[in-house]
Amino acid sequence: MLNRLKDVFAFFESHEVRYVVIGGIAAILHGVPRSTFNLDILIEATEENAERLLAALSEAGMGTASMTSPQEIVDNAITIFQDRIRLDVQTVTPGIAFEDAWRRRITMNYQGQDFFVLRKEDVIATKLAAGRDVDLEDVRLLRLGDEKQNDPRR
């Protein structure tokens, strides 16, 4: 999945989009062994940031970006772009405000491309707030990973 996203992250960076990766991809990046077929991001819900996002998506070859406006993105909790990849853009998400997510984000790197990810503790908080079975299983596995790391027998 990251192979298909590398250029999208590069365009986010060049357009200075304020976003963090959340959801299943964030859980996977923090060690949960599962698959997902979409990228969830939380963005700063301003018209300027949504405009930068749409420009980045257009430049990344995602034609569906032309089917909405910055104001429509800001006005909706979630906007789904189904193109080369499925991208779920959220302006709000349970368990964390964007400014807190942005302030505490971590930078990861894939093949020389930096991208921003919700830190593990915040992934857990958002998964608990969502409360779906798959989210609660992600929480269990994220916490299990912490327990294994802290096991003195390792």
C-alpha cells in the first residue's frame, strides 16, 4: 500500500497539506498485523488547507479531486476519493481534535518520503472512541505490542 501512496505523500508535502494518517494504516504502521485497502487522513478543516489538499490530489493524478470543492470538504466530516487509491479525508474523528493530532504527530519515512502519522497513544484513543470490533481488536494488538516491548524477559 505504501508503494501506491509514496507519491501522494510527496504531493501533500509540496503543497504543505496539514494532515495526519489515522485509522487502519496508522495502526499497521504502529505494528498491527492486518490489511486495509484505504488510507484515512485527518486534515486541518480550513478552506485553505482543503484547497491545498485538492491541488495535491490533482497533481497526484487523482481525477476525483475535481469533483468537489474546498468548502464541501470542510463542510463534511468525511469525503471519500475513490481513484488509484481509496482516500478517506476526515475533518473530524472521534477521540482527538486535529490540533492535538498535529502537535503530537510523528514523522515516518518510506523510501525517502516523509509523511505524518498519528502517534500510537492517539491511535488507541481514536480506536477506542470509534468502538467498532475491528478498532477494539487493533487496540488490543497495539497494547499487546507495548506489553511485549516492556517484558523484562525479552
